[in-house]
Amino acid sequence: MKKNRNKLGFPILGIFLLGGAILLSSWLIQNPEDNGWGVYKGDEKSTSYSAFDQINLSNVSQLQNAWTFQMNDVPQGEQPLSSQSNPIIVDGVMYANSGKQWVYAINAQTGKQLWAFKALADGEPTAASRGVTYWAKGEDKRILYSAGNYLLAINAKTGKLIPTFGQNGKINLNVGVRDNPAKISVTLTTPGSIFKDLIIIGSRLPDFYGAAPGYIRAYHCKTGKLAWTFHTIPHPGEVGYDSWPKDAYKYAGGVNCWAGMSIDSKRGMVFLALGSPTYDYYGADRVGANLFGNCVLALDAATGKYKWHFQAVHHDIWDYDLPCPPNLVTIKQDGKDVDAVAQATKQGFIFVLNRDTGVPIFPVEERKVPSSNIPGEVAFPTQPFPVKPKPFVKQHLTEDDLNHYSPSDHEAILKQFKSLRYEGLFTPPDLKGTLALPATRGGANWGGAAFDPTTAYLYIRGNNLPEIQTMVDANKQFAAQNNTLFEHGRVTYLKHCATCHGTERKGIPPTFPSLVGLKSRKVEKEVLEKIRKGAGAMPGYKGVLTANEERAIMAFLYDKKDAKIEIPQAAKSGEEPVRYMNTTGYATWSDPSGNPAMKAPWNTLNALNLSTGEYEWQIPLGNDEKLQEKGGPITGLLARSGPMVTAGGLVFISGAADKKLWAFDKKTGKQVWETTLPAANNANVCSYMINGKQYVALSVGGTKESPSGSIMTFALP
């Protein structure tokens, strides 16, 4: 793909100002006010709380669509995109990014587009991106966001790149993360967080052997200069180094902050939710607790210096990375206000920690867990279990929990259940297959929790569906039968892609699309770039796959069975390392008819009093009418977006496949309003106020008619 380049050789990013020339006075709201949602998830503490109460229990039934903004970055006829963006609103302007990683500035009162910015050339892969970051100092107002492997700075007034930031307005995120920048792909999923004049970022990396480490970095918002780096896989002399094998920092990967972070400006601290080390399901090369994997990590926000940590999973072999930003909360203990950190997990736990020390406020027990049967694996002997609060999802499965849609299907899943290794939570992945509940998409997800500071209630969605994890010796299981490109491509696909896209390439829609018939839909160059840099839910495999493996997998994906080109045999130095892989991850355990193997509910909304550690209510969320028992309760439906709570007594949250947006009474959990969206939604709700009118808004995925997706706002008549 040809790119226009300047004299220095750097690609010139495309900038589109749509709708004609812009007069600043025409789009700036007069007498600007605090619009109430200037940061991803509402505020720096990730509370997802709106202090506005104009929309409340007495009138929420009157909510109606105020305006809808249709994005226009996906050509008609292409596959509709999912949008995960949580818009921010500053001085009456809404800023949001699309599934194509364009940024839009929109008049938040009228829905009129002010400008649009396009960072990537046509055909370049795009990744899931959940929002943008705003920074201002005087009249210098900027939008900082990521596209591809870059962090970019845009003038918030004009939508133009700021050339004095980094190199021509961008920073290459591949630079400064141990490995050769030309051979890795580092992207951002969640927007960075601002502390004074710094933007602090995490990263998104492959979950596979050979991944880069997930360093935490801070850059100056004005210049783009690197301010500090924190090694999440410790170097010699750093805290946590002895929790890994010697010199693990030279080869181990992962431990990245993909889910987000929170800031306490008063304390000058940043709190991060960290992911698991790679490979997610096998850790023979990383024996030990593996700090700071799966940790809530507190750092000095100005310097990156270590303050404290709490590890939620030791030596993770279940892909139980922390999935959402920590909530910074204030609760009552012994009649006194206590500042705390509340971290939700995939296991369905909520750890409540003292904000200054990381010490659990409610007791946490280290309990013995099952050992691994996989050769070379040394599972950690204990794992932390909070005594309070109780888990917000189901953590144990019995025969009575299996569905009974038909006698034959029930018999099939019962037989399978008895054949699997299952000893409850933290049963290690096994060669015979292991039942995982909660699963890799269980418990909390990236949408996270909402916290009401007036009541100390935490609202959290919980996913309940189990998975089966089946481990194989990859070197033996995926041995090539011949030395052709196609055969080596088949083996490479099974190793790296089948977990998500299936052994028959049918995918797990909509998250993991089908690859059947790919050659009729996508040109090879575009697909190869997506493999290297990532796209949607898939991280980039640049640096993980060799050049020969790239050639081979393209031959397989494009059914080039006639390709007789032989792959040179690489010289081996010593014995090839044994690598075990999970071949059945991410797919929900289902009966032969495709129904969830476990009885409903499969998704819940939960209200937790953080001061007492007790739940106020728990309700199923979403419904599959086809699978709902006659006269029985609703089923709940798998979804990943999180709730928003308001001073008006409401909890707003969206569904997924059912295309719903709901409002619930925050005290009782009673549904008080719903509407049907034009497409499945996979984003958090926000709320803001302009000129005395409160709005509720969210990003909505694309449709066949409008594949780019939209932003919908609702208000009272």
C-alpha cells in the first residue's frame, strides 16, 4: 500500500475536515459549563457516576431519542463494525472514536458534526478502541488517542494533528518496550489517563508465546517526551524480581494494562489493573507467583515509582487477567470514611483494598487449590479468596446445573461433564479437558463497575457461562504432514488462530468472525496487515509469527493447496521447547444443539453495598426468548458493557444480542424503562448536561444500512 511521505520518510496521516470550514465561535457552546463526562468512565476514579438528576425515577419513562449521529467511515456493503467507545463531553463538544479509529467532534446539543479525523490509511487494520483522552492548558486543548501502533495528539478545536507532539504529531508505541520495534505490535484498547501534564498508558499485546512485556509508560502531553517507564515484569533489583525465574524479564511477555486505570490526583497515585503473563494457559517457563501479573498496582503518578500491589491470581494459567479499571471508592467502616480501591475480577470476586496501603479491608484467605497434571507446569499451591463480598457470579457447577432442553442433549453434556477434570474454581487446564467456571469471559468484563458515592453501592454485570479448556502438546499435535506452504499454514493456524476462530474457521460471531470464504471478501495484503497489527478483538502477531509462518498461514487462509513451495528448515540450536496450548478456549460450553450447557441465568446485574460487603439485589440481565422456560425467569445474555449510575436514582446499562438499553431503579433493581437500539451494543453509557438539559448517550454498532455505527442520545421531551 502506497503512502504519502514527507521528507523525513514518515507517513503523512490523513486529516479530514468534513462539512466545510469551521468558525470556532459557531461550535463552541457559549458560557461553557461542566458537562459532567469529560473522562472515560465518567471521571478519573472510574466511577461511571453521573451527578445529574433531571432524568429520574419519576420521568424516565418519558425518555426519547434526542438525536442520532451516524458515523460515515465504513463504505456501504462492508461488514458492520462494533463500537466500544465511551464518548467524552467537554465544553459542549462530544468526542468519540469509531470502530475504524476515526475521531469525531460533535455538537453535544444538536448532534451536528464539527470535524472528523482519520489517522489510518484505507485498508490498514483497526483495533478495538474504547475512547479518547482530553488535555488542556490555557488555550492549548488536545485530544490524545491511539490508532494502529501510535499515540496521536489532535487539536481539539480544529481536528488537526499537532506537529510539535512526538514526531509530526505521533508517538510510535512499539519503541521502548524491550523488543525490536520493527518486530512487535503495541496498541491501546483503553484510553490513557491524565495526571497533570502527563498521559499514562498501558498496552494491548498478543496473549501468546513470544509476546512483548506490557510496560506502563507516561508521556508529556505537550511534547510527547517519555517521562517514565514501569517494568511490569521486574528487572534485577526491582520489587517482584524474585517471583520469576532468573532473567525472565529478558523473554517473558504480557502483564499489560489493557483494561484501564484510575487516578487519585490528591494522592498523586495511579492504580492499574494488570493482565496475565503469557502464555495464558501454560507457565513452565515462568515458575513462581509472577508479579505484577494479575495485580492491582499502585504507582506514584508523577514518577512511576512503586507504591504497593495486590495480586488477585498467582501464576495465572486460566487467563484470569484483571478485566476492568479499579474503582476508587469511599466507604464506611466503623463509622468512619475510608478511601478504598474496589477491583472486580473474571472469577466473580471483588477485592476491596485500602487505597494507601493495598491491605484488604475485608478478610482475604489464601486457600489451597488443585495442582497441575501438565508436564513441566507448577501451579501455584494457593489462591486468594475474599471472605467478603461473596462472588457475584456462579463459581461451582454440579450435574443439577446442566440444562435439560432435550433428553438426548442432556445426556450428551452429562457424559461430557463426567469426562472432564473439574475440581471447582482454579482447576488447572488439563490434557483430558477442564471445565472452567467462571470462564475467560466470565465474571466482570471490560465494561467494569459503577460506583454511587452517595450510597457506597457498587453496580456490576456478571457473566456466568462456562468454557472447556483442552491442552495439547503443540509440537506433537500440530506436526506438519509435509513441507508445503499450505500444510505449514494449517499447522500455524491451529496453533495461533483456532482457539478463537475454530478448527474449521467458522469463528465465534460476532466477537471472532468466520474466516470461511475469506478470499472472496478480503485482499491478501489487508489480511496480512491485520494479522501483524491486530484488528477488532485480535491483538497483533507481529514478532510472534516468523516470515515463513506468515507466508504459510496466508496460503492456508486463501486455500492455495497447489502451492508446492517448500519452507526452508530452520537450524535448531538445542532441543525445541515444549509448548502446551489450549485449543478450545473462548467458546461457550454448549449442548449438541448449540444451547448453553448450563442452566440460566447466564448474565446478571448486581448491586453491592461496599460498606457492608452485602448484596442489595441481583437480577438476570437480558433474555433469550427462544430458550426461556415457559413462565420461567428471563435467561440473561452474555454481554461486556458496564453500567452507569445516576443521582436521579437510575442504573443504565445496555445489552448485546438483544439490542436493548435499560434503566433500573438503583435501590430495588426494578426495570423502569427500556428501548430497542438499531444494532447490538457493546459500549458503556454516559450522561451529560448542556444548557439545563440532561442527556444519556452511548455508541451503537453498525447495521447493514449504516455499517459505521452511530451515537444515540436520549433526553426528556
